[in-house]
Amino acid sequence: MILAGYVRKDVFLHRMDPRAKLVLVFCILLLVFAVYDFAYLLLLLLLVSTLLLLGRVEGGSLRRTLKFVAPLLIFLLAVQSVCYEYAYLVVYRVPLGVPLIGGATLLSFDGLIVGLQVALRFLIVVLALTFFTATTDPDKFLTGLTSLGVPFEVALAVNIALRFVPQVSKDVEDTVLALESRGVKLGSKNPIRKITSLGTVLFPLIVHYVCRAQELALAMEARAFGAHDKRTHLAQIKMRKADYALAIVSLTLTSLTMYLILTNPHLMNPSQPFLIDVWNNIKPILDNLWWTHYRY
């Protein structure tokens, strides 16, 4: 499951206006891409984790989300660690005698740090979106988007995506079980066979979603979708004082944080001295390893 689906609960975060939560998530995503220091990213991860706890997001859904993104996080970390272009603190360099890639940096400490930062960013984005989808009623979100001036067609497309994305995991599980019950072996440990078996799962899924899209389109046409320019909503939402307070505090703190970081260079990377100390401590260990001479 990529994102957790909405489950109604009697929690104040569930009762808050979706527009206020949208502002909160927008501020978090803005800060994720505006800062790159470990200290700030860890604070944002702590904030998102606290929101997930306060929103009482189901542990099973959260575990499935983390299980889904874990391979992507490892891949991002590996790619950045190996392919970082501006490597200075080299851990391992390909020997010069190797054709074509001799002398290329294969692993660097600063590349590893950048990889961890990228992985943290991606994790925070996924958790922030999970918090929003798990605590926001899609119908209220649709009403909130249209009240902000978003065209109804666009708002409906977003609403449909929020409804169907959490269903992807269940559809994949049902398809795998159906194929395995027919004798198709999908649990192989061979990575090549796993990749080739993806087509066996993807083809029925694509057919299933094409049929579902056609059924949805027919249902919308049967209800005269688009016949009237002005639409009304059965459930109306209204911003309360707590909603305004959340939106104002989120925007204020985000603006203040970005202003302080941009106007004070020493605040842009406060964890750099700590990381330099870490490198100075592990460098003597690296110097005693058998591939030490490949680093220079």
C-alpha cells in the first residue's frame, strides 16, 4: 500500500478542516525541499511521526507503507553513495588499472551523507502524505478544494486518486493469490525471475483498472456529470477557530524558519561540525584497511 486509506475516528485531527491540514502538509513539504541539514530533517521526521500518532493512523497501514517504500529508500541511498559527483571524502576508489572506470569514486562519505538526506526527504514526504490521506475524508477534501477555487473536474480527479491509491495494495494481493491458486509460481527468490513475473501480475491489474475506469465513466455519465456549471455539495464545511489557528501557525513558523536559515549562513548546516568529527574518527580506521591506497 502506497498511502493509507481514510478510516473515520473520533480524533480532533480527523475533525479538522481539510484545507487547514492541506496548509500544514504543504508547509512540511516546502521545508523538506528548502532545508538539507540532518538536524532539520530529523526534526521534520519527528513532527510527522507525532502527527501520525495524534491522528491514530493504523499501525498495519503504516507498516505496509514503510514496507513498500523501504526498497526505494535503499535504492536512493545506494545510488547517491556510489554516483555522487562532488565526492571529496573518498572511502573507496576504483583502481586505475580497471578499464574504463579506473580512478572513479565508488563510495564516499559525503555521498553517503547526501544519500541519507535524500532518503530522509523521501520518507518524510511519504509519511506526510500518509498522514493527510489517513485523517482526511475524501468527500470533505473535494468540497474544500472546490471552495478554494479549484475546478471541480480537477478536484474530482484528485479525490478519485485518493480513494483508489490505497486500494492498489489489496488489488495486488488479490491478483497474486488468484494467480498462485492457478499454479503460477511468484514466490521465487531469483531476482531475474521476480522481474519477469511482474508482467504476469501487471497485465491483469491493468485490465482490471481499465474496466474499473470504464465503469466509473459510465456511472458519471449516467448521473449527468458536467451538465451544469455550478454544483452544490450535500455536506458543507466551515473553517473554525482551531482550523484558522493551525493554518496561521504553520505558515508563520515556516516563513520564520526559512527567513532565519536564508539570512543566517551558520544556521544552514548546523550538523556539519558533527559530521566532520565523525569522518575524522573513522578515517584512521579506513587508513588501516587493505584498500587504503585506492582512496587517493
